[in-house]
Amino acid sequence: HPDVEPGIVGFAMSDASDGPARILRVFYTGLLYLALPMVWLRLYWRGRRDPDHRRRWAERLGFTPPLPQRGCLWVHAVSVGETRAALPLIRALQARYPATPLLVTTTTLTGSRQVQEALGDRVHHAYAPYDLPGAVRRFLQRTRPQLAVIMETELWPNLLRRCAATGIPVVIANARLSERSARGYARIQRLTAAMLRDVALIAAQADADAERFRILGAPRVRMVGNLKYDLTLPDELPTRGRQLRRELLGEQRPVWIAASTHAGEEAQILEAFAWVRPRWPELLLLLVPRHPERFDNVATLCQERGFKHIRRSERQPCAPDTAVFLGDSMGELLLFYAAADLAFVGGSLVPTGGHNVLEPALLGLPVIFGPHMFNFSEAGQRLLEAEAAWQVADAAALATLVDRLLANFESRQIAGQRGRAVVECHRGALRALLDCVEMLLARPNSG
């Protein structure tokens, strides 16, 4: 295929375990074993609030329920964001290989719930094994994949080594690598290079990501683009957004969504909201924390700041004096975007690295984010260059911008149209990735 980088089709798995890398891998594995009791304790502790954290632990040690037939396609997505990004790929794989079982693994409980909600029993779901040699071996023996697609940048030395040793090609899809992460991997250069040699293909989001992987020693890298541009929205989503607004939020009220927020961020958003609200007393803040275990803390913060709030889980309409609608549900972020007038995307006022800015852009919303966007730098920069998004430094700048956008309906409309156009014109990563998957599956020794 003319678009496939030379060397992919003829790729033969080889032992990348040189001496220093093997020593580092043994040391790394020892640290994982030492950390395992603390990992179990953390899961048990989190199970106080959500008992599902205490279930299916055996899968994390590789005791995955065996699949009914061998030769599945395996897609791994860590949590909610990676799962949403993987959905177009998963559906395309199901359409292209309808007779092949599809296994989707996640690391987090929220990711598991996202898989269940979006895909139901159309795929097999399991928790990914911890990167321990025995757990990885059991997992691969029970699932017997013919190819693995790992979303974004999940590099696990023992898993990649075992896949390479057993002839299972691994594709790192939608791969991204920030400068900060690259510096971290460079500190263990020998182990990193060995891991990357065990990967059949790194399908990078952008040229800068591809170059960083090559510098670290990856021999098979191709820039295919960002799968998040290939997001498709349900046809009924705008209608459902208007319905949510009419029934719960208030049809005539302006709605500002602050989505995927993190600790330390909600306080800044509420500060900005307090500055804006005197000029816009009907403004409703739709606040959606990233992690469900923080819902209660954020509700308390709203109460402490004197903002009357209603939680999504209460299923009650906002009163005229309700200031904050707390999105304490899972799997409804797109619906919340569809009910809003402008969007702030979190993880960016604190050094988390930002979250997906393309979802609100595709829905035609003007997009705001903070200074820390290293995980989504390429997408954020494209929206900024198209004048479809704004970047702010702090709460004061956020308040000023929200006030200005609320006052100018035409600016919001134009920005939304430009953002949607940016997403539409950069589609195509899915097709390129599927072509690479097809080439790897056609290799005689696949699986």
C-alpha cells in the first residue's frame, strides 16, 4: 500500500531484550510487585464509595474470562477519554471484520462503564492486566489476540515484550508524546528503546509526536493524524440537548459549561463565575468534574461559595436562582455540550495537560482552555489559529472572556462554525489506521 511506511508489512518480531534493557525490566517488575499491595489497598479504599472498585480483581492478574474463539482483535483504552476516542475505530473494525470477536480492555472503572454504555454486549470487555509477567502471560493465553491496538501512549515493558515474543503485532494508535513525557522516557533510554522496538507500528497524532518517538528509538513510526477528528455525533444529539435545556436547565438562560475539571480548577472557575454573574444574573454554570469520586467535594465547594446548585442525579429542574448545575453523571458529556452556549475544557488551568477540545468544537461551541494543553497541543493550536478557540491564563482572564462572549452572539456563532470546520477538514486518521491494521493482519505470522 503506497501510504504504509516501508517496513510495516514485512515486520518480523525479534528479541529486543538486550542486556541493559533486560536488567531494567527486571528492576521495574520488582518495583511493581512491591507496589501491588498498595494498589489493592487503593482499590479497596475507593470501593467504600463505589463497590464496583472491589469487583473483578482477578482480571487485573490476567484471569480474564476466556473468549469463545481465538484470534480476537484487542483494543485497549485506559479510561473514559481514550474509550471515547476509540469508539470510531472499534465500530469500523466491527464493520470491516464482522466475524472476528473484538475485545476492549480498560484500566479504570469509569472506562469500563463507558464501554458498557456505548457498546454493550457487542464487544467483550475485561480489565487490562497489570504489567506483571505472569498476569500478562495468562491474559494473552486466555484471550489469544491476533492483533493489539493500544490507544495513545500506554507503554508497558512486559506486555510489549510478551506480545513481540509470541508474534502478536501491537499498534500504538492515536499516539501522542509531549515534550515532558519524552524527557521522562529519555531517562530510561535503553528500556524505552527496547519497548519501542517491540511495537509493530506507532501511529502518531502529529509530526511532532512522531519525531519524539523516533528520537527515543522507535523504528516504525507513521503520522496518521488524530482519531478524535473522526468523531461522529448521534443524529439526535442536538434535539436531546435542547430537550435537556428546556426540561432542566432553563430554555431562556445562557449556559456556560466547564467540562472535565480537576482538583484546584473548580475553585478558579467558580471565582470567574462570581465575577461574571452580576452582569449576567441568569447565567447558569454547568460544571462537570472529570472524576466521579470528586462529585461530592465539588458540590460542597459550590455550597461554600454560596452558589445554589442542583445535581444531575437529582433529576430536578433548575429554579430561577439556581446558579450551578452539577453534572454528576457518566457518559453524558456530549449531551451537556449540546445544551450549552460556550465551553471551557478543563485539565488546562492546572498542569494536567488538557482534555478533548474537538468535541465541543464539532458541536459548534466557542471553546476556551487554560495554559496547560500539552496533551492536546496540536488540536488546541489548530482551533486557536482558526479563531475558533481562546486560551486564558487564569480565572480573571477567563471571567473577562466569558463576559465578552456572552455579550456577542455573532462572535460565538462564527467561532462555532470555524471550530466545526477545523474538525471536518482534518478527518482521515481512521481510514489510514484501518489500512495499517489490514496490512498487519495480512502478515502470514499474525497471531
